[in-house]
Amino acid sequence: MKRLFWLGIGLAVGAYVTHRASAAARDLTPAHLADGLRELGAGIGAFGAEVRAGMTERERELAELVERRTGAPLPSYSDVLSESLTEPIPVVRPGARARRAGAPR
């Protein structure tokens, strides 16, 4: 009877260990890891969107504050970028020396 008891315990422990090992192996498969990475990427993307939305809101608040205190409209970041893209980019020749501001050419 004692041997039958330990045989039953051994079978139960073996079944449990086998179940846990196969579950761990399933969790480490490339498909399961890809799902986890996809979920992580979606979370990072959502976090980035929240940060950008917060930055835009804060930029708008600061622009309103500057406009209220100075009375002058503050250009938006996109306006400044679009203006700088239409201006030609100066070409710097190799070996050229820098000039001081206001110095004659």
C-alpha cells in the first residue's frame, strides 16, 4: 500500500512538472514572443502619442502666456520649420574661416 501511495504521488508530480514545462516551452516559442513584442511596441507607441499630445498642449499654453504678456503673436514650431525649409541652406567651403557677426564681407 505504501508503494502504491508513492507511485501515485510520483505520477501526480510528474504530470504537474510536464504540464509546467510544456507551458513554459509554449511561452518561449517565436510566435508567442512576437505577440509579446507586438504588445510592447503598441504600448510604447501609445506612450509616445500621449507624450506628444502633452507637449503640444503645453506648447499651446506657453504660447498663449507669451502672447498675453507681450502682446506679440508667437509663431508655431511648424511655421518656423516651413520657413526654414524654404530658405536656401548656406554652403560652407572646406577650409573657410568663420566671420564675426556684423563684419564686412
